[in-house]
Amino acid sequence: MTEPPASLRQYDLTLDYYALLGVAPDADAAALKRGYYAMSRQLHPDKNPDNPDAAEQFQAIKVAYDMLTNESLREQYDAVLRQRREQEERVRAMDAAKRKLREDLEDRERAAMRAKRAKLDPRVLNRAAEIERLRSDNARRLRELNRAAVHREGLAASLSERVAAAASPAEHRTVKIKWDASLHPGVDEAALRRLMSAHGAVEEVLVRRGRTRTTGVVQFARVASARAVVAGGTRAHDDAFVKSAEAVSWASGRELPPEAEAGAGTGAGQQQVPDIAAFAHQHGFSMSVDDDVFAQEEAILAAMEATRGARAVNV
């Protein structure tokens, strides 16, 4: 790759200056300005007192905007990017050619091995073929067993989530988040669900947009997931999105009662969730990977409910 123009040598060309502003390479002047203002507000050192790199990141945003709004420098920078992409494409093409050469060599070796086997005693060939068949059958059965085990574990986990969710009121699992609309303009209900799923299974999401701020309401499947989002407020939170929010609170406006706090953790106070897999096996339910998952869940839950009702009557 040739040396960059002298006018660009003062810039770190390993950085993607378009990405620093959060814009596409074909962004016009207005888009560059919007991206610069949005990222400047987000990365300003006054808003990130706990980030030792905030000043350096803020300065990088300024450098990116100055360069990309200079028509001459931007043309030269775009030329460098094109050259870099072409170089990467040539490397990929060379890698593909090497893979093809290796595959051709392996094909020739296998063909030579088959020709050699054709000259062997038929009894030896039959024995080798039987061994290969048995090996293939055993590998297939092992894959099926592993697949079935993963399916049973996933079904049991899904049912456990539903049983645990039904045991705690929705208000104990629902949080409210407010954020600056200009910092996260693209966060809709689907995006908020993806972000919050990092803390646990999400049941419902509602987003209401205002002129300057957006409010999201998220209902989790478990109290512990909601507790993880609310705990510690915004500034000290590990989640970058929650940390950038203006406020995070319980949707009900009230703190969790002590019994809900106990259920959210571990130990004696935690809600006891039945062993779904053991119950299904004991009552003869199929947990086959070939069956409809939803039908399996509904049948097992109905049987568990009937069992609890029968116990209550006997008592």
C-alpha cells in the first residue's frame, strides 16, 4: 500500500473518522454536523467524569469533524479508504485461491486412496466398509442424543422461566427507563428489547417518544433481571445504555417489598421452581426434539396445575 498524502500524515489513518461521528461514508455536510453535535454531547468530559479517556475521545471527535468538513482532506481520506478496501479484497481473493488449491490437493489424495483400495482383497474392503458404517451410525446416534439433551434442557429452562414469572407480580419485574432522544434516536421497541435481553428474558416492551426524551417500559420474566437494571442507578451501571440514561426506576414508582427482594436473590427466600424435567419424566411426557415445543410446554404446565389442584383438594 502506498504512503498517504503528506497532508494526511498528521492524522491517525487507522481510525475510521466516519464511525467516530456515527455517519456513513457518503454523509453530506448536514449529516456530518448532526453526527458531530450528537457525539460531542455524548462524549463531553463534563458528562463522563468517571471516564479517564473522555477528553481524548472528545478531541478525536473534533479532529474527525474538522478533517471531513475540509473538502480536499476528505477526498484524499476517501481515496485512502478505497485503496485500503481494494487491498483487503485482493487479500481475500488470494486466501480463496489458496483454499481452492488445498481442496483440490485433498480431492486428488482421496481419489488416489480410493484407487488403491480398489486393488485390495474384497473381504478387507467389506470389513473396512462395515467398520466405517458402524462408526458413522455411532456418530449419528451421538449427535441425536446430544441434540435431544439440549432440547430437553432448553424446554425445561423455558418452562421454569414461565413458572417463576407466574409466581411474582408483573410490577415487581417491570422497570422504566428515560433517555435523551438525541443520544439514542434509533432505539425503538425492538432495539430496547435486544438491549435489555442482556439482563434476562424480556416479556413486554413499550416505548413512548417525546420531543426531547424517550421513555421505555420493560417487563422482565424474572425479578432478578429487573433488579439488575435498577440497581446502582445510572452513573455506576455496567450497561452502557443504562449508564447513558437520564433515569432508571421501577415502573410502579415504588421500591420492591422485602418479600420480592428475597425472591429476587438466592437462598431460603427464593421462589422454589419445580424440577420440570423430572416432573415430565415421572408423568410420561414426551420431550422429543421432533415434537412441537409450544404444545409440549402447554401440556406439561396443564398437568402441573392439575397436580397442584388435586393436592389442594386432598388437603
